[in-house]
Amino acid sequence: MVGTMLAELPALPLHEAGKYVAGAYVVVFALVLVYVAIMAVRLSRIERDLGALLEQERSLAARERERVESTPT
């Protein structure tokens, strides 16, 4: 059914269709660019949070070592 409807649609002449194809490529490129930018922002936020967590873990481990070393046996 869809095939028959598409077969009945007239084709655009090449000199008119080119601008639509170029426009579609521009839109797709812009969407991919926005997606990559969003992923870069998320990745930098995750890396920053991971760095903070690692630093917190290091400080807690250092405090635990100091506590263990300072307790009399």
C-alpha cells in the first residue's frame, strides 16, 4: 500500500531537489554536532565527579592509616 502511494507521487526535478537534500544534510549535521556537544559536557561532568570521589577516597584512606598507626597496641 505504501509502495503504491510512493509510486504515484511525482518526483522533484533535480535542480529543485538539490536544495532540499543540502538542507537535510545541514540539519542532520547540526543535530549530530549538538549531540556530540551534549555528550562532551556530560563526560566532563562525570570526569570531574570521579576525580572528586577519588580524592575523597584517598583522603579517607590516609586518615584511616593515620588512625591505625596512632593507636597504641
